[in-house]
Amino acid sequence: MRYLKHPKELAQLRRKVLSAQGLIQARAFGTGLAGAAEAINHIGYVQIDSISVVERAHHHVLHARVPGFKPAMMNQLLLSRDVFEYWSHAAAFLPIADFRFSLPYKQAIKDGQIHWYKSPDKPLMRDLLDRIRRDGPLRSRDLESKQPRREGWWDWKPAKKALEQLYMQGDLMVSDREGFQKTYDLTERVLPDHIDTRTPGNEEFAQYLLDQQLRSHACVSLRGVTYLRKSAGLRAAVKALVEEGLARQTLEQVQTPNGDVLIIEAGTLDGSTPRVSNRMRILSPFDNSVIQRDRLKALFDFDYQLECYVPEAKRQHGYFSLPLLFRDEFVGRMDCKAHRKTKHLEIKALHWERFDHDEDIVVEAFVEALERFLPFQDCESVSLTEVYPKRWAKPLRTALAALS
């Protein structure tokens, strides 16, 4: 066990982690459409989320890493079959080359494991499959009810539930998207012929997950390898794989100052430390680098919670605060909303939480980040309401005046 007692050791690991995520380099994965495809292949998935106070999470994650990325490129990747849509720890776009690792969960759903719904309507599912097989792809909007619709997924029409069940158990795939309207088709008509469809066993799946985590994060906790996956057999296989790697010294453990134990490849901390620039990145709450909150806290001492699910009276930082990454530290969070009709970005609250950097440099980096962020949000102006601590308000407002 290596104990990261010296700040330089922790800083080295932080930079290795951020480099593995493509958040230090200017063009870690290239640019545009090709860069987006490479980014997804490397980081393993891009989480899909419907919250739209700013640009959707699956676009935001790629914007933070790929210069020249445009939201329309996501559907281009889906149509070209570079990616497919399914469940990771949440709804996600995944590399098409990793398709076979979606099969164990699909089979579990088919065998009776509950994802969304109990007691699926199998006769209706057969009817829908027959219709799609006969008439071609089916859009989710084709099943819209003519009746007033109450809020909540549990009030979907039976046909919509049946369609989603067919998708979750692998009989259907999403072949196209128009915003959040999905088009479903038979898996055999969507999946390219060259894709491997052999179902992996627990040991092979465990190796895939561990390799993916170490490739895209440089370190992982034992629990984090199977983050939000419920399979006891898979967790046991991961534990055995890690123990074998530690015994063979191909893996090693490090302990962070707060006592958390992380797994890294042997020699990870023996090489050079990636350099960082005075660049700030505005990240999504669903960004791959922050989604495992325990690891985020252990590595960066950044205690982050997405508060859109917290009652308004109990929120500390706002409905949808975005983590702010400067150099190799998370220095604050920004609660904002894009008003698309007026092309205006409203920053409701800005919280700074690290004060060991020169104020002028941080303000300059924040303004430069906003210059990249505004066109991504299709906004042309910005306003700032609250700033904490308040002494930052004047220099920030002065700097932001040039953007509006």
C-alpha cells in the first residue's frame, strides 16, 4: 500500500486522472466528429440526461473534451453505428465495439429481472415486435396517447411500456433519435454484421470493466469498478481479479489523505507528471470525471451533490450547479440557466471554493471558459446574480461586461 501523504503525490495522481479523462490536454481525442467518436471509445460511455436548463449532459461531456463538437454530431454517431444506446450505470451512448458487454443485463431482464416495470405485457410485446418486423422502425411518438397525459413515466401507455421492455431486454435497439423522440427497430436490422455478439462470462466482463476504468480514470475503488451494477457474481469476479493483480504486482493500492483506498496499475505514479495550463473547464453534473462522488471527494476533496433532486429550501448551491475545474483542482460551481429564446445565459449563483490561486488568473480563466461555453449554449449574453464569497463579485462583473 502506498500512502499519498505528500501534496505532490496526490497532485500527481490527480493529473494522471484528469489526463486519462482528456481534461488536461487541449485535443486529447482530436476534434469534431472523429474526436467525439474517439472520446466515447476511450471514456467508455456518455450519460444521457433529459434536464435542459443548459445543453444536455451527453452533449456537454463531449463539448468539454472535443473542440469543434456540435450537438448534432451525437446523432450522426448513432446513425453511423459508431455508438449505440443502452444502459450503463444509467442511460448512455456506448461504443458499438462494446456491444457484447450489454448482453448480460439484457438477458437478466429477459429472464425476469425488473428494470422499470413488473409483469411485462408479453402478448402486447409480441404484437409490437410483429408490427416492427412487418412495417419497419417505430417512433416513440407513434404511440402517443390522444388523452391528456399525467406526469411521470409510470403513466405511460401500456404500448410504451412494452416497447421499452423490448428495448431493455435486447429485442429492439434505438436506430435514430430526434431530440428525445427515439426510433426503435429490430436489433438484427440495426447492429452491424461485424459486431461480436458472444455473451461474456463474469470473468471476462470483470476484466473489461477494470480495464475500462483504469484506462479512462487511471484509478478506481474496488466498489467503483462495478458502480451501480447489481450482479453479485460480477462483483465477486472483480474482487478476485483485483486480488490477483495485487498478488502479481501488476496492480497496486494507494491510500488518499482521507483514508480511501484506490487501485492503480503498477508504476502509474513512477512516470512524469502531466503538465497543466491555466485553463478552466465548465463540466456537466453527469460528467464521467465527477459521477462517482466518493472518488471525487477522495481525490479532489470536492464534495459535490446535484441539487435538482433536493427540496429548494435545502439547496446550498442551486438547482443545477456545474463543477468548475481549474488546472488540476475543482475550484467552484456555477448554477446557471440558458434562456434560449433571448439567447441569454443567466448565472444565478457562482461559488468559489479554492483561494490558493491568483484571483486575476482565475477570473481570466473563467471568462475564457464562458467564451467557449456561451456559443455551445446558443447564447450571446451573460449576467451574474450572486457570487460567493462576495469580494469576487466586482472583478467578475467587470470582466463579464465585455462578453455581453
